[in-house]
Amino acid sequence: MVVVRGSGELDAFAVTDLDAAFAEVGDERRIVADLERVSFMDSTALGVLVRRVRELLEAGAGVRVVLPRGTARRIFEITALDGALPIAPDRTTALDELDSV
């Protein structure tokens, strides 16, 4: 299992790091994208996250996204991605759900 962790502000300047972290996942079949410590996320970073999660799902991987709390979560609610992505309320739940896959 691989955990891709984000923290702080994920914007156009940090998007290459986020994309690189997903690129390192390789052939792993269970991935958690832990965004719990993200304070801000712009549309560029959101686009990378959505693209990478969809690619992993299409390849048959199990993926869970742990959303940030507070105002950073709002972008997921506005875009309705909190209902479209495989979401877990926290990392422990995400890991438990993927262990049962």
C-alpha cells in the first residue's frame, strides 16, 4: 500500500510535486491520497488529483482520498467531487477499506 500525502497549499507551484508523488506509485494496487493537512487547493492541483485518481481506478487499483478539513474542503463540495471520488473520512478508515478489497 502507498500513501500519497499532501500538506499546506497545493497550487500551480506545488502541482509538479503532487504529480510526481502519484507517478511514484508504480504498480501498487492500493493507494491512499491523504489530503488531510492541505490548507488550500487550486483548480490546477485538483485537476491533477482527479486525473491521477481516475487513471489508477481505470487500471484496477483501489484508491481512497482523505479530504482536507475546513475551508480547503470547500473546493470538493463546490465541484461535487466529494461525491464523485472514492472518499474516506480519515486515513485509518481509508486503510481499513483498502485492506478489505
